[in-house]
Amino acid sequence: MHIAIIMDGNGRWATQRGLPRTAGHVEGAKAVRATVETAARAGVDTLTLYAFSAANWRRPQVEIAALMKLFGQYLFSETRRCVEQSIRVNVIGRRDRLSDNLLRSIEQSERLSASCTGMHLRVAVDYSSQYSILKAAQRADRVNPQDGDIAPADFERLLHEVDHSAADAGPVDLLIRTGNERRLSDFMLWECAYAELIFSPRMWPDFGVDDLHAAVREFRGRDRRFGAVAPPLTRRQEAWLD
């Protein structure tokens, strides 16, 4: 199962409490640990977290600097914890606009966790799905300029290359967005073609283990037909996240 989460509402969470927006991001990082560890224990194959979008560069420079510092600290403190739980870490998105120090942290985290065989944790930083699709299409044209046809699997491979993503992530099954917003915000548009969508009113720092349980129970109760006629109902045997 592939779960993707748009972690929204850190700044508003802080503002509502009379705190600087950066305080919300610090609390949001704590929520990340709980979600990652819960998903890993439950047997989730892939968890993708939307940490910083390409559009977020429009925010105040002070907030951006704090976010990047926090992300580097998270990689430093959490990678070994992930390795201990056999969680493989992969950062997806553009890397040409990140600092050299952060790039080194990303590369170290990916290298240290490369042999882990448990859950695949992907963190999207400076990520734009539209950018990735455009760049993948340009690469497809260069690879095969005489023929406009390309197989979906080949296009996905190009997307993975653009995003610096491991190729075994697969399509998203469940997309969760916190913060009481109801949009995709340029996140994994290709991979979410048949994803089930859940929008939570909770701000990300308040999104807890019980909320993840509830989201997955809602997901399991939905009828996913992928365009086909629904098969006869069968009893679900899996019990994870109940």
C-alpha cells in the first residue's frame, strides 16, 4: 500500500496559538515521527510526505531558511532511527536549488538507508508534479524523437529519474491532506490517478496516530473499481491499522 500525505497547516496551527509560524513547523516534525513509525509497524509499503513544494519558495525568506534547517536536522536525527527500523529514506523533487549542506545530508541519508528492506519513506522537497511531468516529457522526446508514442511504464521511469525517486514506489493508493484544504497542490498528479482522497480538518501538528487509523479504515471501506464493474463483495482479511 502506498500512502501519500500533504502535511498542511503548520503555520496556521502556530498563528492560532499566537506563536511564530516556525514553531508550527517544529511541532509538525514531531507529527512526522509518529506517522512514519505507525505506518512502518502497520506494514505500509511506501509513505510519501509532501514537505516543501516548489511554490513554497514564495514564502518569506526567514521561514524558508527555518524550514530547510529543520529538514536537515530531521535527516540527521531520524535517519539512524529509520535504519534501526529498516525504513529506506528517499528525498524526491528538484535538487538544483538546495544548499550544498542539505544535499550532502540527503545523499548521506539515502546511502545509509539504501539496504533497508522495510517501508520506503519518501520526502518531497522542492517538488512540483507539473515540473516533473514536463521534464519527463522532454526527456521522452529526446530519447525517441521519431515516435511520439511511449509506454506508461517507460514514462514513469523517466518521472522517477527527474524526481530522484526509487523506481519501486508505485501508484498512490491513499492520499491524505490535512489543514482543512481540498486540493492536490501540484502533488503527484500522475501517481494519484486512481488514489482515494481524504481531506482532514486537522492541522498537521494535531494529526495523530488515531487519525491515520481512521483514514485507513475509511480507505478500506471504499469500493475501488478502477473503471471496471465492481466484483462481488468479499470479506477483508487484513487487520492492520484497526
